[in-house]
Amino acid sequence: MDVSDRLVALAKANSVTAKEVAQFCGVSNNTVSKWFLGTATPTRGKNLENLSKLFKVSQSYIAFGIAESTTQEHVLSEKIKMLSTKERSAITEIVDCLIGGRSQIESQE
């Protein structure tokens, strides 16, 4: 089951129309139609957050089909896979700074 299948199933299970999804998310009916058809995918950002709120499921479930986050690390790993190479590089630098900063603090104690 892909993202579009999950969105259609969630809308049906919650008796929510595509028009209602569009209104809730602040997007056009055409955008929601693309999500439902699988020609566009709301896998991150405000749209994913709004869909999660509307259907009362996790963002991980919509994006990846993960019913409940198994571990925080797993969810983070899956989210990182969605990033561009440039974004991944930036995240790596941030993590390296955080880890480097922490080990410097620990060595001072």
C-alpha cells in the first residue's frame, strides 16, 4: 500500500471528501486529487502534518505505512531518507557538531 492508497483509505474510513481534505490542508482540490491518484505525494512539511491531524494518525503512517513508530531512531532514519543529498549533508554536519560539542563538554568535566 502506497501513500495514495493510505490517503484514500483514510478519507473513506473517516467519511471525509477530497474537498474537505483540501479545505483542511489549505490546498486546491486538484492537489488532493493528485495525492489520491499518486501523481504527487505529501511526504513532509505542513501538508503531511495537516493530514496527520485530520485523520488522527501519525505522519509516519501516512508517509511510510508505519502504524506506530517502532523506535524514535527508526522514524528519524526513515525521515532522513526523504531528504535530498544536500539536506542529508547539512544534517550530518549538525549531528557532528552536536556530538563533537558534547564530547568536548564531557572531557572538561
